Amino acid sequence: MDVVTMLVMSLAAAAAAAGFLAVEWRILRNPALLLWSAGFATIVLGCSLSPVRAASFLVGVWFANGLLVVAHLLFLFGTARFTGRRVAPLWWGLLLAWTGLLLLPAGIDPTPAFAMTNSGLVALAALRAAHLLLSRAGTPFPERTAASDALGAVFLAHGTFYAVKALLVPVPGAFVSLVGFKGVLIQVSLFEGILVEMLLALLMAAAVRRRREEAMTALAERDPLTGAFNRRAFESRAAEALRDMAAGRQSGALLLLDVDRFKTVNDSFGHAVGDRILVALTGVLEACLPRHAILARLGGDEFVILVPGLDEAAASALGAAIRDRMARESSRGLPTGATVSLGAALFSGGPGGLDTLMALADTALYEAKAHGRDRLQARRLEPPAERVPDRSGPGAATHMSAQGGCCA
């Protein structure tokens, strides 16, 4: 395929990408899409100016290739908006290096300097965008998805290609003429550009759409005040976890807890203070619970936790840790202290149903309140008894009992 045809294809791909992302922005209203669309539009302008390079080196070569650097800086800042990570405005200073090429003496061939500088600047911007998407260091990027990882991988490959391209410029025959569009690297670069333009546009839109889907899911599953799961999400996840635990005959505990005298706090200090206590309690629970625990706010000041593998001693230690940490948190910046009471339904050898565990934990919580609050009360759910002969008649009987216990 000749170079002119590839240039036209690159221009068409960039124009399609700019239009596609602009339409996506109108639908999703994510600022990153607008910046990315502007980047592709800039590439379209640069490709449109390339044919005049024979008549005007300044416009067709320096300005047109400078727009490629501008486009990648727009990609970089769009990625920064998407990830929520900060990129210093000093990155626009890369354009000063490109402007400095105008100071080259008129008697020398500018091809190597222009090619190496252009490739190097594009590589820097693309690799920084890849780092924003793929790095786990620094400011967290919790919305990472397969689409955002794929976008980061394309930026990484694209940046690596341009870094290698910059290093290959001095190789004889690699760049023959920027004005005449001659040289192996120019042809390979045009082909790579067409491929990357299509991949970037599709993955940019996919990453934003995936984030929107996850945000909608979070709205349906998360409590808007605390960020914990809501009742519906908890019931779904807990039922699945209990099935897995039953299959492995695993022990564990379901805990119900609430804030002591929460209604009095709301009545005395207002609902704003009550909300702050609930948010603080959620933070305490997330800090104290193991990663595999399932936490939800059922409503009001009532929370529920399912913790696989938790025995009575571990439940007692967890309850003490929650109460101690809550006491410390509530003493900072709140007009009143807050304590919590917990009821635990312990099981071993496979749990019963979720409703059974909730009822048992609720009974234990009521007992904790009756014994003075600010404590954990535990009750054990006994597994079904094995079938034994019944001398009084045919058949066999099974039973399930709840045995009380107390963990201070």
C-alpha cells in the first residue's frame, strides 16, 4: 500500500474516532471523552496539512507533526481526567522542545532531529498515559476494569513503539525524507497509527461505558450514606456465600449490630450528627473486618456482617476491636460518644439458612441490649442431628437447637 493511501486512511480513522467519541460524550458526559475526541480531531488537522509539506516545510512538517504531539498531550490529560489522577500542567512544556527545532541552522538536514524529537515526545505522553491507567502506586484508581487495562496496554505498546522509533532514526535508510514521505519507519508508523487510532477510540468508549455500568450497579447495591452494601445486595451475596460454606461444611458467624441509644442521639443532636456516627461506624467496620467479610447496612443504625471461618473466640476478639475502635472514633469531632451492641449467630459444620441466622443473631443482639449494651452476645446454631432410630415409631427425627453463649 502506498504512503498517500495510508495517510488518507489514517486521516479517515482519526476523523471517525473523533466523531465517535464526541457522540459518546454527548451521551455519557464524561470530560475524558471530550479531551480524547479533541486529540483525534487534532490528528485529523495534522494529517490534512501533511500534503503541503513539499510547498511549506514550516506548515506541512513542523506544524503538522507538532499537532501529533498536541494530540497525545490531549490523550494524556483525558486519561488523567478518566483516572482521577493529577498530571502537572508542565507537560505542555514538551511543546517548547518542539518549538526549539525552529532554531536549527538552515544548512543542515532537519530530518533526524525532527523525527527523533517528535517520536520521543509522543512516546513520553503515551507512556505516561499508560502509567496512569496501569499503575497501582500513588493515588488509587479503584475503577480499574478490563477495558481500562486494555486501554493502558495499547498506550504502553504505542509509547514503546515510538520510543523504539526514536532510537532507530539514525539507522541508514530508516528516514529518507520527511518532505517526500520516504523511509521504512514512516510507512510502518502510518500503519501503526491506523491500527492504534481504531483501538484507542473503541477502548476509550468501552472504558467509560464500563465505568458508567459499574456506577449504576453501585447505585442499586450500595447504601448512599455509608457506601456499604444495602439489604438486597447483602441477601444475594450472603446466600451465595452460605451455599459455598455449606458445601465445604465451613464454620462462620453472622453478626447484627446497631448504635446504642441511636434515637436519643438523633433527637438530641440532630440527624446530621447521627449520619456522621453511621459513616464513622462504617469506617470502623471496614477497618476491622477481614477482606472476605460481607458488610451491609440494613437500615437506620442496623448493620449486618457475614464472616466465614469465624469461631467464638475470634468473634469475641472482633467484637472487642469494633467497640474499642468505635469508642476512639466517636470521641474525635463528634458532640457525643457512641457505643455499639452486637449479636452473633455462630455456626459450624455448615450454616443454616440466612433467615435462621438473622433471627438467631437478632435474638443475641436483644440479649446484648438487655445485659447493658456496649457488648457482644453470641448464640450458637447447632447443625442438624444425624438420623437415629425412633423406638416409638417408624422414621427418624432431626432437630436444630440454638445454644446461648456470651462473648464480652
